[in-house]
Amino acid sequence: MDLLFIATLLGATLRISTPILFAALGETIVERAGVLHLGIEGTMLLAAFGGFVAAQLSGSLYVGLLAAVLVGMALGLLMGLLTVTLGLNQHVSGLGVTLLATALALFAFRLIYGGATIPPALDTSFPQLLLFVDTPLEPIFSQYVFTYIALLLVPLLAWWLNRTTFGLRLRAVGENPEAADMAGVNVYFTRYVALIIGGALMGLGGAFLSLAQLGAFTHGIINGRGWVAIAIVIFGNWQPYKVLSGALLFGGIQALQLRLQAEGVQLPYEMLLALPYVVTIVALAIAGRNASYPAALLKPYRRE
């Protein structure tokens, strides 16, 4: 492997990891507060669609980005209503949110675009930040601003969770909501904030795909990335830096299989497609045995 091959592979890894990293960081915040958000797949899909439509109608990519974030926040509020206010089962609520959001996205797509065989596309996409141009490092550092924001969020989130008052309260709510309540922490408010922030990050993950990387919308645009993000959170043991390593692992394997296909490697096409997901399952099976789950995860809180 020459230097250009490695640089290209690393650059592709960063791009492919970006939407998964956004979603996984959002899921980390939510689960640290004691809520499992299985609506992540549907949230990313509806946010990708909402951002795409808003950008196309307004002619502004930034309006589309705002719309995607708002969609993510709205679905986070819906998840909060079901699991925090009503105390419903988090598994069922999350799957219900995913089914609802997916159905809304596909139904609205048919209403707006009909049965078009060619996926609708934007005239432009977010510009890339070009660094180290005309050097072997250009494929690595010439990325969308989204990618740099996602990477910057990792240390910021680690600091926020471990060094700020609200971050410590959020972790306390996820570990022992009764004790946090007795200490004066509003458990319901904290979980709602976590769901709104987490939903916004999931929306950003969806927006990256439809507004930047693809510049188009298709039914399979998310393609299981939300479920992968949940697995990566467990793999990363709810630690932002470890979550980053999990996202890069998946992105690296995905980039490698795409490169192998381009190089014409004599392996079954289906095997190459399945490779990133198989690696994710294996990594999750190994890391999941020693995972330190937030103690109050999946447990609805009722103030006595």
C-alpha cells in the first residue's frame, strides 16, 4: 500500500465516520441520563429528509441544516413525552418513534416527489475545507466542516460530562435518579434536556448525509447507521473518546471494503458489504461483556 492509498483510506474513514459519530455522541448523552433512545434510526432519516426539503425549497443549505436539527429536537421531545413524562417502556417507545419517523419521511417523500425513479438532488452541497492542497495529506485533511465539528465535539462533550455542574447532574440522574432528586436535581428536566441535545446531534448526523456527503435523498440513506451508533455507544462504554474510536473503526472498515471493491478484489460483493457490520458485532460482543451500563438505564423515574 502506497502513501496515497493510505491517505485516501484515512480521508474516507473520517467522512464515513462523521454521521455515525454525531449520532453516537447524541445517544451517549441520552443514555447517560438513563434513557435508551431506539428512535435514533428514524430520527436520522426524518432529519435527513426534512433538512433536504427545507434546503431545496429555501435555496439555503443552512436553512436545511436548521430544519434537520429542529426535527431531531422535536423527536427527542416526543421520546421524552413517552418515556419521561408517561414512563412508558423505552424499548417500545424508541421503536415506535423510529417507525413513526420512517413512515412520515417516506410518506412525505411520495407526496412531494411522487414515484420519481431518479433521487432528487440539491444543486450544491456544503463546501469542503481544503487543507494541505497538492500534498499527500490532502485526502486526509480536506473534509467537510461537519467532520471537524464532530471531532471537536468529542473533547467538548467529555469535558461537559465530567467537569461541568450540569454534566455531573446528568450523570447522577442516569446512575441514581432518586439520590439526584433528593439532592435537588430536577430529574425530568435533566432527561428532557439530554433528549433534546441528543436529538439535535442525531439530526446533524442525518443532515450530513443529505446535505453534504450525498447532496440527495433516498429511502435507504441512513442504511442502519442509527443502529450501528447504538452499538458503538456500548462498545465505547459511554465514554466520548472511546465512542470516537468505535466510529472510526466502523468507518475504517467501511472505507476499506469500498476501496477493495474499487480495486476489483476477488471476493463476493455481499461479503464486502457485510464486513463493517460483522466487525461491529464482533467488537460489541467482546467489549459488551465488560460494559458499565448507567445504573438507571431503561428505568422510568416516578417521584414519590
